[in-house]
Amino acid sequence: MARRLVVEADGGSRGNPGPAGYGAVVRDAGTGDVLAERADFLGVASNNVAEYSGLVAGLRAALAIDPDARLEVRMDSQLVIEQMRGTWKIKHADMRRFADEVHALVDPTTVTWTWVPRARNAAADRLANLAMDRETAVMTDHDDVGPLSAPTTDPAGSGTQSASAAGDPGSGRAPRPSGAGVRFDDDQPVTVVLVRHGQTAMTVSRGYSGSSEPGPSLDDTGRAQARAAAALVDRVGRDLWGDIEYPSEVLASPMVRTQETAAVVAERLGLPVRTVDLVKEADFGEWQGLTAEQIEERWPGLLEPWHTAGDLRPPGGESIADVGERLTQVFEQLLDGGTGRTVVVVSHAVAIRAALGVAMGAQPGSWSQLRVAPASVSIVRLFRDKRHEIAVVGVPSEGWGAKG
């Protein structure tokens, strides 16, 4: 039986025409494993030229893997898909030239042409944007099985190679960025981008707003913060923290404020939002909605040890350590889902502190020392041996202000 491969292709132009680039990913249709990545900067070109360029590059990469494979092409360009199906006429000379290239590579009638929404074409879109951002090329080939490693631009800017191929020839290990956690193996992590929700009325009043209630919506400042946080997250794996993969999934707690923040982030990334109860805020029990002063007045001497001891529970609520146990489960589930990817988690102050604390192996009583402002971004990298890396803590978005 012929092997089945999926080609995901995309292209873009910033100006149409303007600075343009394409991206393409080849996957095994059965496992979803990434087998090859291609991208390049095209100079000044149109969107259509960029999209067709991505298609041709993707087909070439797939045929190099297995010239006898059955191919499915997935693109978010309805124009390219319908023209390749033969249902739309090809009128423009540039498009006819690209169509001739496709016909020289494959018989279009033997290829499955599938239109997908932009959110389902994020990997190819990321590569196209990477090519435009860095004005460089990507040519990465992966083993048929195993985790996807991030493409790394070479110093000369002439192309890229897989991280596993770019290391010390003597050790076979990939070089790690300056300041990164020390490791002596080639294990790949799951990267978790933790985003705190934007400001709400409870943020301003300093009330303890936990998970026992859906909670308030973002205020105007919080919505601006969410947009700024989305713009910051969109740069991950592009011009910020380039050794990290561009996000491929967005998770959020069920609270109103996190759902609203996640919706803004997900729209920017072109991804759906998946609700995960385990990343919700601490349950403050009878302290819900009260300020620190009100809690101290009604339960004298309990609030400080809740923060500093870590194992004290408010009446009817959770301890900080309890929240840490939930986030430990989240980490285990993310690792079980496969390494070599980046997942955005939109959550809350106490939950994000717990995630950071668990990742660094610190005692729960110390987690409250971590500052996690509204709409700030923190990044942890999870390894199977639990020697996790804290990459970023509490980077504020542009929308963060004095009230954060």
C-alpha cells in the first residue's frame, strides 16, 4: 500500500505586493509526525505568488521523501485549492507558470486538495512569517518518528538546519542559547507560555477572586492588556525566544476573564481555545471576593501563612500546595501529549505562580514571591526527567500599567 503524506502550505505578502514569504510542512498522514519543513523569503511578491510557492516547495519536499506516496494538500487559500481542482480558471500568467510547475511534479487528479481554515494551517503560516521576519530560508528534514525540533537559523542567514543537526559534531548535541538551563542530553521539551488574564474590577480593588465563581469580565484596560499580550505571544518563536516553537495550542481556565483573554490571544494566533479546569485559579472558599484587610479582620493571622506556609487552606478553599498539585497534573498531561511543541496556557496569578514553583522545584511557601502582573507572560520548558527550565517570568505586555 502506498504511503500517505500530507502537505500543509501557506504564503503571505505584507502589502500585496510587498515583502513576501512561504512556508510548507510535510507530515505522515497516519501519525501526524512532521517529516520536513520548507520556507523562504521571496522579496517583493503577491500573496498568490507566495501561496503557490509554498505549494511547490511542499510538493517537492514530499516527493523527495517518497515519490510514490499518495498526497493530500491542505491550504487556507481557496484560490489555489480550487484552481488545482480544476474548478476555477487560471487567468494570471504568474499563476499559470506555477500551475505548470505543479503539473510537472504531480498529476493533480491524483492529489487530494483540501481547503482548511487559517487556524488549521498554523504550522505553515508560522514558517511563512518566520521567513518574512528573518528574510531567510528554512530547509529542515526530520526523522520519520520522534519529536519535532525547532528550526534554527544559521549565523550567515543563508538557511536553517534542524536543532539536532546543528550541535557540536563531537557530541551530536544541539547548542543551547546563552543563559539557558544546562543539560547534557538531546531531550526536547514541551514549552508552556503562561499568560495571566487582563485586568478586571476585582484586580483594581485587590479582592481575592477565585475559581468558586465565574468572576468578572475584563475591563477596558484589561481588554487592551489582552491585545498587547496576544501581540507578545505571537512573537514567540519568531523574533523573540527563537529557539522555541511557535505556539500550536491555546488552553484556558473556565473563568470569564481567562476565556476573554484567551479568545484574544487565540484569534491572533489563528488557533481555537480549549478549556481546561485544572488551570483555574485557587478556590478561596469563604475568602472569595474579600480584600486582604477584610480577610485579616474576620480571620486574624491566617492570610499571611496561607501565602508563606503554602499548606494552609482557607475555610472551604484550597491551599497553594493544592493548586500546585493541579498544575503538576497539567504538566504531566502536556508531556504525555508529545514534546517539541509550544502550548499557551491562559490562567491566573496563583495558578501561574504554582506552575512556576513546581517547574523550579521550590517549596509552595516561596511561590508568592513571584510577581505575575495582569496580562504578563511567563515561559517554562518541561522535560521528562523533571529538570525543567524557567525561561521567562512575568514579562509585562505593553498594555500593563501602574495598576498591575
